[in-house]
Amino acid sequence: MKDLLPPQIIKHKRPIKFLIAGGTATAIDLLSLYFFTDILGIWYLFSACLAFTVAFFASFFLQKFWTFGDNDKERMYRQMSVYLAVALTNLLLNAIIMFILVDGFKIWYMAAQLMASGLIAGESYFVYKILIFNKSGLTVDEKMSTRGAWPDGRQGLAGSGKILIASGIYPPDLGGPAQYAKNLTEHLLSQNHQVKVLSYKLEKKLPTVIRHILYFFRVISRLNSADFIIALDTFSAGLPAVLAAKIFSKKIIIRTGGDFLWESYVERSGQSVTLKRFYEKMPVLNFKEKLILALSRLAMRQASAVVFSTAWQREIFMKYYGLNPAQTAIVENYYSGKARGGAEPEAKNFVWLGRMIKLKNVDLLKSAFAQAREKNKSLTLETYSGLEHAAAMKILSACYALILPSLSEVSPNLILEAISFNKPFICTRETGFYEKLKDYGLFVDPLDKTDITNKILFLADDYNYRQSKSKIANFNFSHSWEEIGKEFINLYKNL
């Protein structure tokens, strides 16, 4: 009989069985409701309870014995109680998702119900497969207690371990977080850890919340083979990873990157507000931003530990989000500690690299640069967006100077890249790098156009330029990826 079925059906037979069993249970529910109400004349609310009970047992036995082929009868009553808890939880989850989609995102209620049903079906499948009808012979509690055990008998992270890295982006995606995920993965692998990376795929095309729910299920599907999780942001990957970790009793470390809430507000409102000022005054937020705020606070408070790259951001977040200092740590960015030998510039070309979004302050930069050109016609400004990392580094290595007058930058990796090429830089004063790098570069008030103009003209002077290069050449602080990897592992061991 199997030979007559298409290969794709055979390959995905369990999810197909799951859908058929669920559809059958739904049909039984509706038919039972009709039979008890219209044929037997029972009051419709009592009929609904009876129909739910019949459909519940039909669904449970179909999923247990047919879909998942779990013939273990010793655990059946415990499985049934968990199955009922999942069913009741899904009723609440359906209501929450409907409220968010309809009231929050103004999606038509019928379309919202289809989305909610699809998401709950996916969640139920993974819960049934991993938690309820697993064939390992272990109960759920027993399965959780084996955290840290390897298939060959080695234990925990004494010398090596299994790590899941949750990241919204990963190369070939562009951006600092993508490169951080790649480099951290490579160096953990070099230390004999088993590492899996889970980044956004289809989620990139989905709206907020929907993509989080899908990513949550994908995290769950990989937790059996992980000792702990490192999430490389607080919201996009961090939130669903924290929820999954809590359910499966896994430890999770969140590394904050930028700030999705502040970035969303600035992009929507068009207001030029720095990160620190945003949290000091907390402007009026819309529904989506309030949701991001509440869920980000939840993620960080429920994480096993929260890692910051700078003390500057930790101070801001601890104060506003009410984080426990004992559950926070600082793991600084990668510093090469040695120059890569950038090429001598052929002109006085200042380079800006990044995403064309409001918080990068590009409009004010262009206006300030125009004023500088009125006094020095030899100056040019080059702006680049969407470049691959290798192409961006080639441009940076040959430029006159890097300029990043963003409203705020937590720990801009481009500044460190510029230093490695011995390139002078102008950076926003609103950054976690200020204290460490204030003697090696120029820093500006991102809201003061005159200050930006003056710093451009200062660096355009040949003598000042040579002095700046000399200072950068003396920068010798180093922080290797090997050290970063060890700091994460040591943090996990001490949780």
C-alpha cells in the first residue's frame, strides 16, 4: 500500500495524520452537538459539554495510538490529564491571539481565526510529539532531569556541551548581530562544543507576534538536543526562546543587542530622541510598542541571565526594566588588538555605513556635511547601505574616516573595525563605547548639527588627522572570540 503513495506523503505522514485526526475530532464534536441537542433534545450548553467530552476522548485516542503510534498504556492516564490541560490552555491561547490580531493589528476576525487555528495546530503538534507522546520511555519530568547528558554518556559542560544559539539574523543576512552569531558559533565549535544556530527564515515575512509564535515552535523542536540557549537579542529571538526555555526547564542567556522598542518608536514617530532620553521620559507609545515593552520586560526578567556589551546599556536597562543585578553580566565585544593595515586614502572621503533608518541620523549628517563642504570643498561623504560584510570592510579599509552620528549606538562594531584598519572616526556621544574610546576618536552630540560640522572640519585638517591616526595606533586592548565564548560558558556554569 505504501508503494502507491507519493514520497512526500510518506515523508510527512505524521503531520498529515495529525491533521486528519484533528479534523475527525472536530467533525465528531459538531455531530455530537447536533445529536445531543436536536435529536435527544438536551439543553445546548449541556450538549456542548457532552460533545466536547466525546470529541476530547476521540482526539486523544486517535493522536496517541494512530498519529504518534504510542502504545504505552501505563502512562495513558497521566498523558490524558496533560492532554486536557493543553486543550484548555489552547482555548485561552486562541482568545489571546485573536485579541492581539483583531484589536491590536486590525486584522479581519475570520482571517485572524484562521491564523490562530494554524498557530495552535502547530503548537499542539510539537507539544504532543515532544511532551505527551514521546517514545523515549521517560516521563516529562525524567526527560527534563537528563539535561546535560550526552548520548555517549558524557555529562554537561565539563569539557564540552550542546548549545542552541537563537538569533534573528545570520549570514548571509547583514548586520552586526549576524556577524556576532557567526563568530561566536565558530569559536564555540573550536572549543569542542556542539552548536546549532536557529535564525529567522519564513518569520522575516510575517508580522510581529505571528513570527514570534512560529519561531517559538522552531525553538521547541530543537530543545531536546541543547543544554542551554544563548539568545542574541531581547525580543525577536529572545522572547520566544525564553518562553520555550521556561516550559522545558532549560537555562537561557539573553545577550542584548540594540533596543527594538526604542528603534520602533523612533521609526514610527520620526522623533529624534536618544536611547537614554527615551527611557528617562518614556513618551506615549502605541499598542504595538506597549506590547513590545511588556514582552521585552517579561523576556529579560524570566531569562536565567542577561548579558550586556557595555555598562552604559546595563545601567539604562536595569533601572527601567527592574532587572536583578545578580542576573546580569557584561561580555564586551570582540577587539582584535592589532591593526589590519588599512590602505592610505586617495581623498578626504568620509564613509557612513549602515541601515537607512531614522535613528542613524543620516539626514542631519548630510546637512552638517554640506555646511562643512562650504568651508572645505575637498571633502566628500559616501553613504552605503545593504552591503555584504566583505564589501563593507573593503570600503572601510580604504576610506579617509568613518562617521556614525547616530541618535544612539550601544556598541557599534563598525567603530572597532575602523580602529583595526587604523582609521580615524567620528561617533555619537550617546554610546556605550564613549568611556573606553574617548581618548582615541572624536565624539559628537547627535542632535547638534554645528558640533557634527565642526568635528568633520577638525578631522579634515592634515595635522589633526595625523594625530588621530597616531592615537588609534596606540590602542592595544584585545578581547578575543575565544575569551567571549569562555565567558558565556562560565556564566552558564554559575547559573
